[in-house]
Amino acid sequence: MSDTPLIRVRGETVLQVEPEIAELTVHLQARDTDRRRTLDRLTARNQECLDLIKSYGDAVEKVETAGLVVQPLMRERRRDEKIHRYQGTVRINATITDFSVLGELVTRLGDQELTAVQGPTWSLRYDSQVYRQARHQAAREAVGRAREYAEALGCRLTGLVELADEGLSSDTHPEVYALSAAGGMMRAQSAPEPIELEPEIQTVRAAVEASFTATAPDDL
């Protein structure tokens, strides 16, 4: 076993930064006693929703259709297979990068018939430079802490034995806004007032464990 002194430390950093993207999930519905009319209504509402989202141009980074369901609904407490009506649902995900239009977009989407809006979910991009910055700071924190221990013992660091990534995570607690307009109700003649949305600060943590060799303490 080597007699070379080892100093083992943990370096950690916590960064609080503005989010880079916001994600919305839009649920569209259509209902009718006729299957074809249900599909036609769902198709029209889906196109209207896509056109609205895409009208914001570069402020919208990505639009995806996340799911589509058309199903028959039976009357409750009936044992036969008689269909009461049909219901169709489309789920659309949109990624927004320009937060200045977000409040207006949310309220305009929520003003559509049989539409529910969930979000925004604030986050950083998966390849955000913030994660790299956090890892660098955690590593520097580990070196600084090891040097402090070495100085306290009257020795100095001579080399790095190991550096291990303990973990990296981003904690978010998205607010949820749900707005809907029932089918058959009269639509407003003017666009609704944009809702004021404040981006949620993102907390990014990074931690490492490091082992350093050191000279023997002066007093030992």
C-alpha cells in the first residue's frame, strides 16, 4: 500500500439561470354523433391550431403532433354496442424560444373551441452551455477545497488521482395554465388579452468527487 498522502474532496456548484425554451401542449377535441363529421371537425381545428402556432415564425422552434385518437362513445349502463357519439382528440406540442409572444399565444390558443392548453414548461436545452459551466465550476471548487485542506495541514498537492462525476440535474417546477372554450359558445370578436407569464428560474447543480496526492504534512 502506498504511503503517499491522499486528499479526497467533493466539489459542488449551483447555478440559477433564465430558461432557454418553453414548451406548450395543446389538446384539441371534436365530438359528433357521426364519425365523418367528427373527423372533419377535428381536421379543421387541428389545421387552425397549427396555422396559429406557425404564424409566430421564428419564435416557434418546433411543432409536433404528439398523438391522435378517434373513438366511439357508448351510453352508460347499456349492455348493447349502440354508439352514442364519436370523440376525436389531437395533442400538439410546441417549443417556444421567444418568450415575448408566449402570453399572447397561450391566450389565443385557449380561445379556440374545445381546446385546452397546458404549460408553459420552462427548461434549458439538453446541450445548453450552462451544464458545461456548472461542471467546470464544480471541478474548480474541488481543486480549491483540496488546496485549502493541504494548506491547513502544511502540505501541498502534487497530482490528481481521480475525478468522478457525482451527478448533474436541473430542477423545474412548471406552472400549468389550462384554458378552454366550450363548443357552441359564441366566439369573442377580438383577441383575448395576453396573459402575463414570468419565466421560471432554472436551478442547475453539478458535483464531482476528486482525489489528490499530496506531500507529507510538515507537523507529522
